[in-house]
Amino acid sequence: MDVNKAELYYFSGTGNSLHVAKELQNRIPMVLCLFYHISLNL
């Protein structure tokens, strides 16, 4: 799974966000934090 697909999952508003967050956490925690911060501000 690449980061671009992760972005699509995050911003599509699907229920997969938590799953994607867990996947990203294993690879790039800083990006996870950034996406989480952005999603809170939407």
C-alpha cells in the first residue's frame, strides 16, 4: 500500500480511515499524525 492510496482513503470519508491509520502507523508515524491533524481541522 502506498501513501497516495492512503490519502484517498483518508479524504474519501469512508470507514477505512482507522484501518489506514493503523497501517500507516507501522510505516510512517509522522505522516499519520499529519493526516490525523488535518482530519480534525476539516
